[in-house]
Amino acid sequence: MKTFTVAGLEIKNRYVQAPLAGYSSFAMRELARFYGAGLTYTEMTSANAINYKNKKTDEMLPHQKERGPVALQLFGSQEDVILEAIKYINDHAVFDFLDFNLGCPARKVLRQKSGSYLLKDPDHLYELMRKIVLTSSHPVTAKIRLGYDKVNVKENVKALEAAGVCLIAIHGRTTLEGFVGPVHYDQIGEAKKMVQIPVIANGNINVENIDEVERITGADAFMFGREAIGNPKLFEDLINHEEGKEIREKILQEQVTCILRHLDLEIAEKGEKNACDVLRGVSCLYLKGMDNMRALKNQLVHCSSRSEYYNLLFPLLSLKAEEDK
């Protein structure tokens, strides 16, 4: 199994769970790790909200050591606000890397001149990231796109490396391209040649195309976002693919167990109502690609309590137990 090293820490494999706003909670990270993910990220966390001591934001921060390396992802635009937030999380969160978001294309983030808006000016980017590196007590990483309205990824990765960033994850589209159209893996490959630090390739990568993406990009690791929502088994599949092993088919009882485990982890973190809101949008994805699941999916999207999920799904586990007798 190939590994990669970030700031002296060896990551056990090259398969990384991406930061996803509203999704990459502790529950998603824990399930990704269970299936083998080498590195996980928190969802994007606002520097402003941290400084306002927002209760919901504070609950999003990892406060206990997790079972594998985790990067806490921060975003913001105002230098003083960002640095103040970093001083807080230095002492009040437990994580391995501080990741700064330079890749989010959401309008509400861009309006704040945050996320991928900061890719417009490599000189300003260097100045900001240098101060972040000097303030953080953790190694600093960054997640970026190829540019804002044009490709300037070479200039930006050089600025980030010079600032002291120890790893860069690159989504192979510009901000204006969003999530539509082809991913420019060749541009990730060109950026990789410009720096000595590890580069993670991101964007529409799966088991079927990962060998080609590796050939084109030369990336040190690979990041999976939307592909891993409701599909933590993806990480096992990637590991099996690398080792030349057969990829297991999804098994209904295993997927049901994952849904219930995800639900219980979300409840412990966010409370029952919020957890059920999350699962209504995720639970059906655990059944994606499986036959004869329409009726079950239709029932799942109407569940609004833990008992409703368990009443619907638990009998499917009991059925398997009876078959095994």
C-alpha cells in the first residue's frame, strides 16, 4: 500500500475524505475511517463564527482525538479575524492539520471574499498564508481550485509553498466552472511539477478512473467528496483496487448497518432532529446502485425520528440473521 507524508506524519494510504459543508461531520469521518480512509477533513468552519463563540460552530470542532489524522478546515477573508480564530482553535480543538479553504465556489462565500475568491491575487495569498502558518500551532494545508476566472494554479501553488503550507489539495476546475464540465487533471499535473510538497488531486475521481488520474497528475494522494457521501465503502474499494483484490458488491444488511451507525453518530453529535434531517438527504445514497430499492428509498425520505428509522430498517437485519440459521 502506497503512503504519503505530510509535515513528517506518514498517512497510511493515499485516499482522503474531502471537506464537505453540511456532510463531513464526525459521523462521516468515522465511517470513512472504518472503511480505510487515510486522512479525513472537517466541514468548512467559519473564522467569524468561531470568534463569535457560535455554539453550533464550536460543536463542529473536533474536541477529542479521533482514530486517524484529521484536518480542521477554516475559511475567512479578514486577516485579523482569521488569526484570532486560529489562536482559539490552537487551544480548544484537537486535530492534526489546519486546512485553509481556498476552493469553495459558493456565492455566499465568494460575497465575503473568502474561499476561492482569494485565488485572484497570488501575492496577497502569500502574505495571508504566511501569517496563518506563523500563527497556527499545527501544520497548515490548503485546498484550492485551478483559479477564479482563469487558470493561475502554478502561481498560487508556488505562493502557498513559499508561505510554508505543507500540502495542497487541488480541485481540477476554476471557480467559474463550479462542478460542471470536465476536470482538468492535466493542470493539476502541471501544478504538481511546480512544488516539492505533496499534492492531492480532487474532482470526479472514482475506482474506474483513478489509475488514469494518477498517470496524468502524478499526485501524491486522491480526495473524494461527493463520491463518498453515503458511500464510505468507496475507501475499501480503492484499497482493494490498489492491492489487486476483488471489489465486494454492496450487501443490503451491511448498508443498513451503515445507515443506522451514521444516524446514531449524528444524534450523539447534533441531536435527534438535526441528525434525522441529515439522514433524509444521505440514507438513500447508501442504497445507490442496488436493485429493487425504490420502495425502501421512498420510505427513508419520510423518516423523522430515530425510532422510525429503526422500525423501518432493523427488521432487515433480523431477516438476515434468520437466513443465516
